[in-house]
Amino acid sequence: MFAVHLVSFYFSKLQEDPTKKVDRFLYAMRLHDDQLKDISARFQAEMKKGLSSESNAAAAVKMLPTQVRSTPEGTEKGQFLALDLGGSKFKVLQVKVREGMGIRKGGVEMEEKIYPIPKEVLSGRGAELFDHVSESLKDFLHEKNISLEKKHPLAFTFSFACEQSKLDQGLLLNWSKNYRVRGLQGKDVVQTLREAIDRTGGMNVEVLAMVNDTVATMMTCGFDDQYCDVGLIIGTGTNACYMEGLRNVDLVEGDEGRMCINTEWGGFGDDGALNDYITEFDRDVDAASNNPGKQIFEKMISGMYLGELVRLVVLKMAKRGKLFDGRVSDALRTTGKITTAHVAAMEQYKTGLKNTREILTELDLDPSPDDCVAVQHVSTIVSFRSSNLVAAGLAAILSRIKQNRNLRTLRITVGVDGTLYKTHPQYPKRLHKVVRRLLPECHVRFVLSDSGSSKGAALVTAVAQRLASLRRQVDETLCPFNLSQEQLQLVKARMRAGLEAGLKTKGPSAIKMLPSFVYRTPDGTEHGKYLALDLGGTNFRAMMVNFKKQNARLYHKIYTIPLEIMQGTGEELFDHIAQCVSDFLDYMGMKNAHLPAGFTFSFPCEQTAIDTGTLVSWTKGYKATDCEGHDVVSMLREAIKRRNEFDLDIAAVVNDTVGTMMSCAYEDPQCEIGLIAGTGTNVCYMEDLKNIEKTKETIGKPEKEEGTLERDEDKQDDRTKGEKKEGDADLSKMCINTEWGGLGDDGSLDDIITPYDIEVNQNSINPGKQRFEKLTSGMYLGEIVRQVLLDLTRGGLLFRGHVTETLKTPGIFETKYLSQIESDRLALLQVRSILQQLGLDSTCDDSIIVKEVCGAVSRRAAQLCGAGMAAVVDKIRENRGLDHLNITVGVDGALYKLHPHFSRVLKETARVMAPQCNVTFLPSEEGSGKGAALISAGARQRHD
């Protein structure tokens, strides 16, 4: 009976929805539409108080007039001095606005001092007022130990009606707030301030702009959208501004036109207006803050507090036994241990529960699945309330605008900024939905500010100056990647010299120029079934190719090569390959067939025959032991023999570059060059046998299909004229695997090598080797980019100078990200999304720089390959004594195929640098495996 009750209890617990207990516990935070409309009405009432001269002093929502009636040229964040002149006193501030933060105190570091303005100055001459302002500024610099010699950008917040034609000019229209200063109306107050600073002397200050601090986001978005009349910050802090009819602004004289009002809505509730909506958790957060009783609305909304609200809820639920079986860890008791970033992570669409478990585990908790669901739901309710409260406040502002304009429907755009809005996965959608539900008669568009939140338009131009400096520094950093035509011509010449040296038997050469013993390209007579085995990267590919009537049918399967196999012993590597081949033969039902096979082995090999290849050196991250200096075909045969399950006739070992050329030549008879631009890079081409000294010493003359090769110098076949006779065996050439990635191993590229290339080389598994490949191939481009980004960040030019562990992690910036980031179809916000996936929290300007870095690195890679290709095609043209050469290059590799600009830049560079050659690039559809099968077919047909 006990067991029955136990089972019943167990199933009842299983059926209990963990979100229900959270809903009951946080009932007060789950606001319905009637409550939101009530809050919105209360906020509208507070706005009226703030706008009224009679009640403004006592209003919790200050509704500060900005005197801004126009839009600046741009927006950014940074560090600047600020003067805030707009009442009986004025402020001098040193403001440091942190990247991606809000404009409230949580997101801005400020030092300020308030200076009174004597009454006699308020009714005196304009020069006296601004002399007083300038002297107070100098006093502030002295008091705060701010350098008087260093140039400081200054933003001038001037809260009076001015006609502004540009950011650093403002013609005073009229005074208000008891100002009766003579001689300034109609004059440029910014120029008046500059003249006063010059008279005071002893300061190096540049007045860059005049604007109010609350309107930067609205103005930024207003550049692109004429309907943008509202600015909204939802980040570490929160605030809103909007365009109000001047007739409704008591504190400013005049009633024509509009003025942007800075609501300072974070103070909503400071007078008790929200007491019936404040929960015990809100009171706890407020009591522990630096400013108890202040910014009540902000503490219910902004990113500075959401994580802490979640922590307090989870802590209380745990103490009451509703979570973690009542267990409470020290970490959970610690303020700040749950951040708003955690809240966002917990609410990710697909990974939210997994993230929740990880976060709770980091807090030394052992959550059950139900605990994770419950805590995720807590985050949802807390962040949902935040977006609901923002929606209620925004609805009040939009309703007021609609009423002011006496419209039945309102079309309006809201410019938005702030990390909470940008990084929380559900926040924007929730906010938009609730606003539209509360105000169905308003057509509201939300536009994310490109430039982030800032402390007014003064900061916009102050940081524009900083960005100009940053631009110069970034340009200087990337300058070495921008190769001139002269440098590219030198690379071409060095590549040509390396090709020639590699063909000789004596003397060192960084370019190996390895004979492949492939004497001809396909002629369409190939037939039968062949296996193709392809090893050249992190995958191994097995293929069966059936050639029939100039068509080829392919079947393939891809197998992963684990890192421990790549860098283990040679026997383990080839045993793994044999196992993959066995699986493929089982898959194809051909275990008992004795098929000829071509082995695509994409590493430098010295060959003395078509079916032998001695590994010269590993590349592309491989370093399996006991392989270099050994015949890889023999090693594969031995592995197959050890397995004793099947037999293969390995007819040819082929480099992937050669395989690519052969595969494309099956489609285009003019294809006599192969190019790989992927994880690694390489080129092969058909070289005249008379130029290959290595073959003369090692094997003498190759066999012809019927007898021996006749090399009659006097008989110049049609192929040397760019044509090929049908049925002509043409054995006067051999395909040379250049292994051009070694160019520069002798120091010949040192003059174009950057410090970032040096760092990548030193940290590679083969320092000093494959220098050209390390400048051009997919295995290294992402790492070069990471090194540049790391340097720029350390210099304070990126990511706010914050060097993350992610950025310090080698290999984290894969080359695929270059292709994604450089896509013309990708907006900057999507670039930021990619960077955020990498743990790099970027602004839009960061994203621009990252895109430029990617572009500089990939463009250089493409140009270098283009210069190298120009050397190859010019050599072929000169070999054949032609004034003009038409030739096709078979290409494979993800960098060429997937990067949005690489192929175009490569082609253009080759065209410009080899003007006497018409080069067609033909992407390989089946990769090098089909080429290996074709070579095997040719080898077997010659022996049949």
C-alpha cells in the first residue's frame, strides 16, 4: 500500500508544472493590461507635472527641456568635459560614457561640480556670463587635477531655444528661466563661449558641440527616419525623450515649433506613485543600492538591477524550500552573482534551459530539471515585467504626442539603444508587442541606434574626433596588408624564380616543384569503376566513381579524422583510413571487388612513380609520427593488409591539387592548372618535360602508351600552340605539384610579412615553414584576423579596450567568420551578432573595424594568390613561345568557393599582372577525388 502511495506521490510530482509555483510566488510582478494602462496614466500625470512651471520642482519625472530642435551629424560615446547651462546654477562635468551602456549613472562615470551664477551676471552682458562660465570650468580642471595642457573635447549643454545649423553652432533665439543677459540674442553662443575660454586662458579645450544629453539616440535614428521623434534607452540605465510642442513647455519661452524633452523617467515612483506596484524584491534592491529611494522606476527596469532581482527571488524561493530542495549556496547569497547577461542567457530560445543549468551550477547549486525550468521562468517574469513597464511608459509618451497633434492614428518611429534591448533574446519582441497592444491606433516602428547611447549630441562630435584618430590608427595598423602593385610584382617575380629553382636538381628551393608522374589530362576515353580515397584535411573522403560514355557517376562518404589521430602515430592514422575504407566498401556492397584506387594525398610528396609517394613534410595541422620520409602508398597497403578484410589495387597517389586539375580537365580540355584555396593552398600545372631536370636524373624517359616517349624537339605538337589534336597522347609534359605554400621559407617574403604573420607563424606547429600558405590559406586567415583584433583591442581601439578570454584564445576566430562578416548582404547588426556569438560584445563601430580587418587580410591573401597565379600562367605562355595564352584553372577549396570576394580579387589580380593571358577559373564540382579516379583510370588503361 505504501508503495502505491509512493508511486502516486511520485507521479503527482511529475505532473506538477514548476512554472505554476513561480507564477504564484511572483503574482505581483505579472502585470496585466489594465494595470499597465493604469501605470501609463500615472506616468502621463507625472509628465504634466514635470512640464508645468508650477509643479516641476516637486515632480519626480523632471521633463527637462533640451533646447534641441535639430539633429546632429553623428553619434558616439567617449570621454569629454561638459558644461550644463540652463538654470540659476550650472554644472561642469567630466563624463565617461561606457560603451554599450545607458545614459544613467549606471552607464556613465561622472564627476561634477555645481557653480552658482550671481544675479548681477544673469542681467549683465553676455561676455560677463560666459567669462564666469569659463572661469568656473578652469576651477573645475584645477580641482579635479585634469591636465590643462592636454586638449579636451567639450560638450556644451545649453538649455535655451537656439537655432542650430550645425552641431557646434547655436544662434540664441530667446532666453528663459530668469536669464536676461544682454547682447547675445541672435548670436552664436558656442562662438561666444570659445571667445570667453580664450580670454580666460590656460586651458586647451575644444568646444565641439551644443546639444542636450538625452536626445542622442533619437537624433541618431532621426538621421535615417524622419518619423523618429522618440528616443529610448534600455540598458544598464533607462531613460526616454520625445519631441514636445513648445506651447506645452512652460519652462521655455515661446510656443512655436517643437523641443525635445528629456523625461528622466528613471525617477518615476520616487514620490511614491508606484508604491502599490513595488514588490519586496524591489525594496530589497533599492535598500542595497547607492541611492536608496531614488530612481525607483529604473530599478524595476534596467540592466543594472534585473540580475539582482532574479537572484533575490531565487534566493527566497530556495530558503522556502521551493527550489533546490531548500539548499542555499554562499554564491547565491552573494550580491551580483546573477547578472542581466545571465538573465538573457537563461531566456535563449533553444539553449535557455542548458544555460540556466550551467549558471546555477556555477553558483554551487545542484538543480533538478524542474529547478531549471522554475529559475528560467523567474527570469522570464522579471524581464517581462521590465519590458511591460517600459511599454507602459512609452505608451504614455506616444499617447501624449498623438493628443498634442490631434490625430486619430499616429505613425512614429522610436529610436532605441541599450544593452538590455540589444542582447536579451526576447526583450524587443515583447516590448513591441505590448506597446502595439496598448496603443493599437499607433503605428510604431522601432529602430536600433547604430551608434549606441551617448551623453548628448556633444558627445557625438567629441567622439567623432576620437573616431578620426581611431581611423588613422586603424589605417596605420592595416596599411601593411594593403599591397601595392610594385609589391605584388615583386611577389610574382619571386614566385617565378622559385618555380624555376624548384625544377632544377641542384641548389635549394623553397618551392619544391614535385613531379607527379601525370603526363596528360583526361581525353574522355576513361571507363569503368574506380575507388578514390581523399586525405587532406580534417576529413577523409571515400568515393566510387563510374566512368561511362564521357560521364561520371559518383558515390561518396565522408569520415572525420580526430585530432588525436592527426597528431598520433602513422600506424594509427593509416589504420583509421583502412577502417574508413572498409566501412565504405560495406556501405557500397563491394567488399569483395578488387577495384583500382586513386589515393589523393594532399601533402608534399616526392614521387618516383605514379603509385609511390614519399612524404616530405606534414602540413595543415598534421604531425603523425613515423610518416615523413616514408612511402604513403606502402603505409596504406600495410594497413589494409593488417586489417585483412579487403584488397585494393592502388594505381596512383595524387596530390589534391593535381586531382582538382584532372577533375576540371574532364570538363574543359584547356584546363592545365590546378589551384587549391581552402584550408591550405597549392598550385599544380602542366610543365614541359624538357624543363624538369629532376625527372632526367631520377627516372629518365617516361613510357608512351605504345613504346617509348619520342621527344622530337623539331616536332612542335599542336598543344604547344594552345590546341590539342584528337587522339594525340601528348606525353611531352608532366604535371608539377609546385607546393607553392613554401614560398618565403627562405626569407624572400620578409618585406611583406607583418608582425601578426610572425606571431601566427611562431605559434604554428611548423614555425618557419609554409610562409606563403600562412599568408593565404583558410587555416591561418582567421588567426591573423584574431591577432590584429587583439592588438587593436589592447590599444583601446576595439571592444572598449577589453581583452576577453575569447579574444585571447588561439583558433577561436575561424576563417568561416571572415566569409560571413564580409558578405555584402550582411548588415552591421548581424556582424555584431556574429561577434557576440564569439563572446565579443561590440558596438556598430567595432563591427565596422572588424569587417575592415577581415577585408584587409582576405584581400591580401587573394592578391598574393593572384600574383602567384600570374607567375605560373606567364611561365606556361613563355614555355610555349606564345604572345597570348588561353588557359583554364581548375579550382577547389572553401576559401575560393565560399568567401564573398576572394575569387573576384584573385581573378582581377591575375588579369592585371598577366595581361597576355586569358585565364578562366573553373570551380571543381566533385573535388580532387574524381581527379584521382581519372588518373587511376589512365594508369590502368595504359597497362591493359
